[in-house]
Amino acid sequence: MEASTMVLDAVVSIKTTPAIVQRTINQDYANKAMSAEIPCSFEKALVSGANKCAQARRVEIGERIVCLCRSPEAARRCERYLSLLRQNARFVFRQIRSADSILSNYQELCLQCGGLQGLSVINRDAQENGKHDVSILLQTAQDQYGDFEDIPMDQIVPRIAAYNPRPHRKRK
């Protein structure tokens, strides 16, 4: 069944079905749309608007926004870099014992945005208009350093610690 036919069928059935069935149809349609793509590792950075990515696709499910990656290779690259950030930024979030512990929403946002901001400062070639394309930034870093372990994390971690998602307002 083609996507356009599936959408038309969903719209027709939504108008003729009760609310509970309507939600089920919407969720089934969203699951089918997301099944071919991989969830984005830097979803919080993309949804916040601090960064962009050519490989990402935003899907709105009700009030929730999900970012999906179109490229499995880019998704693996992002996941490797994000896990390296988590390992190196443990002390910033006072997680001395385990790198696998769950971060709060705020901490995850600081980790993702600050880590990408720090990487863009190191790779000035990949910068573009203040918003950085995640896939290009990580590809450039991989080309430049060969492996993510060779990236100078001592220059990136301070950006994670200093990242502030909401700048302070000046008082009148």
C-alpha cells in the first residue's frame, strides 16, 4: 500500500471512527512511518533548534516531536560520538561511578548541544551560519581525526559544562 493511499485511508477512517479507535489508527500510522528509520541520537539538540541535520526527519506524533535518521551510517557515527561524550563528561554531571546512568532532560540537552558546540569550535571548516549540521560536523571530525577517540576532549568538555540552553535575561 502506498503512503498516500495509507494517509487517505487513515483520514477517512478517522472521520468515521470513535476517539479511542482514532488514536489507535494514528499510533499505527506513526509506527509504520517510523519503522524504516533509526531514532536520532541528538534528538534533543535538534528539537531544541540549537542544531540541524541533513539526515534527520522530524515526525510529530500528537504533541511529541521525534527525530529520525535516514542514514544508518550517520546514526552509528552519532551514537559513537555521543557515547564518547558521555564517558568524558561524567564529572561535569557528577557521575563518577557509572557512565551508563540516566541523565536528566536538562543534562542530556547540555551534553548534546555543548558537545556539538565544542566540536564545531575545533572544526571551523564545518561551521555554517551559527547552526551546525550534525552529520557534516561529525563526518568532518572523523575525516580530520580518523577516530573519535583522537578528538581533543579537553577542549570540548568545558563547552558542555558552560552550555546554557536558556540565556539569562537582562533585568531592566
